[in-house]
Amino acid sequence: MNVLLIYPEFPDTFWSFKHALKFIRKKAVSPPLGLLTVAAMLPIAWNRRLVDLNTRQLTEQDLDWADMAFISAMTAQRASTHQTIARCKAAGLKIVAGGPLFVYEHDQFPEVDHFVLNEAELTLPDFLAGLEQGNPRRIYATTAFADLHTTPAPLWELISFDDYITMNIQFSRGCPYNCDFCNVTALLGHRPRTKSTRQIIAELDGLYRLGWRGSIFFVDDNFIGNKKILKSELLPALIQWQAGKRGITFSTEASINLADDAELIRLLVKAGFTTVFIGIETPDEDSLAGCNKKQNLKRDLVGDVRRIQRAGLQVQGGFIVGFDADKPSIFQRQIDFIQTSGIVTAMVGLLQAPPGTGLYARMQQEGRLFARLSGDNVDGTTNVQPLMGLDALRQGYRSVLETIYLPEHYYRRVRLFLQDYRPPQIKMPFNLNQTGMYLKAFLRSVYQLGILGKERAQFWGLLFWTLFRRPRLFPQAVTLAIYGYHFRKICEKICAPFQNACDPGGA
């Protein structure tokens, strides 16, 4: 059996970093972890070929070679998924589909022969058994949650490391919180389930053995959901693993209560973590209460962010406008919070209601649900009728974007972050390939941003300020300047429907 594992293309989004990747000649941020893991679950006699449409095209030779296509996708990949399914169907392939997109929208894909939904550790074996017996069902689904100790290591051999800037691994699934707008608990449950520390070290060893020397992203929706295991088992093991001067850096996602645990932050930093994404959502207490974001209530959120950054972790933040409790002042409050906190990578989106969430059920009951979820929470769209009115929400949203990604405001945040940031003194092993890549990225940034860009003054001001004030952070300064270029390009695209009223100073 020849199997194509196909990952559809993402549109140009906030997290695609497509405009930034050009500076380092990479094709995508990270590989499809789910498909690589599914590949490891398939019968050993099957031949596997992975096609990530974010790094290369699906060719006729691929289709001629294959007997079956496995397709996994998120909601944001919907358009590319339809196109991919049509090509596979025209080629006469049996199509098996899974992933978040299909869990709630499988009825929108009549061309798919079989759906393997929810967690593959539970549903894929049943499908494979049915296939071997010659009578596979069309839909395999479950409400149970898998034991991650049974999850195999991804088949990294199916990808080219040269295509990506970072690798992904997963330690846990599930989140102890129940935010009204988030479908993580609906898909993966409240109780965080973890792999064993031995599994994680084995996955890291596998990546290292194959030659990976870049960063690694722990994709857990809340990495600190089980602090006890983290502090007593995983982080000490990661610290020991790093003792061989491996120089690997990690990033992940966590809840804001990370700020309350100085020992946990210290262990994360010592283990090599440099960046954490945190859902801030909003500075408005009524909106936080309304969306059940209890962990963010009654806190000094700005103080929490700056405390984490001073301890050595860069905070990337998620923000939302369009809650029922939001007043017209919320847009300026969001701007003020982002600028004061020093969160450079600030993802601001309109409120969206994913299927399976409490928000979706409530909006449906109130008759305030319209259109389909785009899956891109930073594209200026919403499937919720806001109480403040759609036009007011869109105009306020535009004002946030055109402010925070103006070069003068963006670079001011970068400088504030670099003032606060206190990374550990880690001597990184010399890597000729990476050094050459980053040197070329710097030279391209000088040309694109320092010569051609509208942010020339801010770019050079940041570089010279960093050289004199925080010289050890010069690589971070250049990286964040390049990120800013990408974010402004995304902002321009989002604002274009508003009759080009937004001009955040893109190059």
C-alpha cells in the first residue's frame, strides 16, 4: 500500500510568518506533527510519502504513485483542503481525512471516503482493522481520550529539515480551564494527559540524531496544565539533556498564572525555554468574567507579563475584541495595554465562536451566529453578531492594528521588551549552517528594512540602541524587526477591505 500523507496549504496569516521566512530562505514555520505521528501508526509494510503543501506542490507523480491519501487539516486550511480532495478524487485515490477541520465539518466533504476523527490513537486502529477485513466504515469517532503513553514518536524521516524554521513535539493534551471561546477542552478534555518523560527525551534524541539543531515548539495548549509533573520530572530531565551543550531552544503556550510560580519559570529558562505564548485576551475585567477566563481575573496583567519577561521568557500575547461587555473604550485600552506591557508579538483578533464551545452554543441560541468560522482569528472576520455593532467593531479593530503595528509603536515595544528581558547566560555551540543563515538574514534585513523600508529610522535606531545598551540581544532585535515586517504585511491585507483606510507603514 502506497500512502500519501497530505497537509493542505495555510493562507497568509499572522502565524504563517511567510514574509519573515523569506529573510532566512525557509518555506514554512514547522512540519505537520499530526500527520508525522499518524504515519508512525500505519502498518510497517506500507510505503509512506508526506506532501506538505506549504513547502512543495502535490505532483502528478505523487498521485500516480499513491493508492490512498490521508489528509489532515485545521479550519484555516479549508480552501486548500477542498482543492486537494478534488485532485485526489480525480486521480482515483481513496481519501481518509482527520483533524480539527473534519471533526465539526465532515458533512461538508462528501468526496471523502473515510473519516478518522478525534484522537487517532483510538480511532485509527479501528479503521485499519476494518480496512483489512474489507468493510471499513465511513466515520470513526470517539468521545474517549487517548493514553498518550501509547503515542509513537513522529516519523521525522518523512520531511526535510531544511524546509522549516522549527520542529514541533507534544507533551500533553487538554487544559484545566474552560474559556468560553476555546474548543480545546471540547476536543481534548479538561484533565491534562501527558506523555512520559522518557518518551519526550526519546523524541528529542531522535531529532538530534537526525541533525536538528534549531528551535523546538511544544505544541501543548497549556504546557503548565500539570505543574507537578513538569517540576518534578520533565523539566529536570530537559535540563540534564541540555547539559551536553546541545544549544536547543524551546517555546510553548501557557496560562498567565505562570507568573505566580518563580521556581517554575526558573526551571523553564534553565531547560532552554525562551518564549511563551499567553492568552491575555483583554484588560477588561467584565469581559474576562463573561468569557470565563477566570485565571486572568483580579490580576496585574501588565506586571505579570513584565515579571515573566524579566525572568528570561519572551511573552507573546493573544488579544480579542468583540466581547459582549466591551465598550467603545476597549480599543484604546487594548492599545495601551500592549504598548505598556512590552508584548512585541501581539496577536489581536475579533471574537470568533468555534463549534463545540460554550460561546457557539450561546450565540446559536440567541440567533447571533452567522457565516462559518474562518479558522484564522486574525483576519478581521467574525461569525458572531457583536452587541456593539459589526461596523463599530471593525472600525475599532482597524484602529488597534494601525496603531500597534505602526513602526514607531512597534519598535517602541521592541525596545521596552529588550530593556526588561534577562535571558540566561548560555553559551550556544557553534553551528556553521545556522550562523550563515542568520548572517544572510541580517544582511537582507539591512536592505529590505534599513534601505527600502518606511521604517528605516526606527530600524537603525533599534540596532544602534541595542549595540550600545544590550549588545548580547542584538540577534533578538534583528529577529523582531523582521517579524514586524511580516506583521505589517498582514495588517495591510486585513485593512484593505476598509477602503485602504489603514496604512501601518509597511515597506
